Amino acid sequence: MSIKVAIIDDHPLVRGGINALLGYEADIELTGNYSNSNQMLADFRSAQPDVLLLDLQMPDTSGFELIPLITATYPSIKIIVLTSIDSALIIRNLLHAGAKGYLLKTGNQEHIAEAIREVGQGRIFLSEEVKNLLTNSLLHHKTNLGFHKDLSDRELQILQLLFEEYTSPEIAEKIHLSVRTVENYRLGLLQKLDAKNITGLIKKAIMMGLVK
């Protein structure tokens, strides 16, 4: 019996590449190919895949929000995160939230089929790059105060501007990024510092000495 798989990613080239890759796998059937979460969630009401390949940075609803929603509503769907975000803390948070696999888009795409089979059989799959990130994180971060090492210079910059009460459009203009990119950074910071909203994020940032 084949493993039914759906993909959600807003980049057509990514979806097309995965579609072509999986076309060679006799035991894997692609049943859904989505560029937005609204259509995907509407389809899930009538039929669900066994495995979902999910990009974190979506234009309508982020993967950070989708994972707990899907795992709560459709617990039989096993989620594999496929992203370019390589933060050990985010990986740990998303696994805790219910993801069963984590792959980097910069890694070997041939591992996707292997990950689908492993996760489809109820196991956790992490690419070698992800395992190395987690191992290095455990070796270097002994306390919560070490979390700042998981933040990039860009994330620290945006965190400081949020502390200074800049809005996302103002931050985007100031550091020459798109508003969407700034929003993605904000969501990532909420995940990394385990905060529910910007107020909580700033409180934790102050406590951890990340802003001044």
C-alpha cells in the first residue's frame, strides 16, 4: 500500500521538483500539492494524507501556526518540515509541537523519500545536517541564557528594533527587507524565545539581556 503525501510550499519550483522526485517512488503517492493553507485545510476535511511536507514560511498562515493546528485536528497526519530555517531551538520547538521530521532545503533532496517512509512508519526522521545542529546546540548551550547563540545577527537586530517599538513596515524600510520577511523573523523569534506575543517576547528579551 502506498504512502499518501501532500506538499505545501508557496514556491512552484519547489513543489514541482518534489513532485518529479517522488514520481520515481512506487510506494509513494502524491495526493495534494498546495501553495496556500486555506485550500489545503479545506481539502483535509474530506480526505487526509498520511504525510505532509510543510514549508514554514507561507504567505497566508505560517508553518509555526499550522503544525499545532494540524496535529490537534488531524492527529493521523505526520508532518515533515522542509525549510531553509536552520535554528536548533526552532527545530526542538517544532518537534515538541508535533512535527515528525525536519529537512533542510539546502540538504540532499534524495533524503525526502527516505524521510517519508520513516515518518510514514511512525518513526522520527532528521537529516544529518539537522542532527548535527541539535548535537552542537546541546554541547554549547547549557542554560536558557545561552539561547542568544541561536539568534542570528539579523534576528538580534530585528529584536532590538521591536524593543524600540518599530512596526514591521518601519523595520522593513529601515533595514531594507520586505514586510513579509520581517514578519517571518518575528514569528521565528516568538518560537525561539517561547513567547506568545510581542509583549512576552520583549519581556524575555530584556530578562535574557538580548536588548539594550
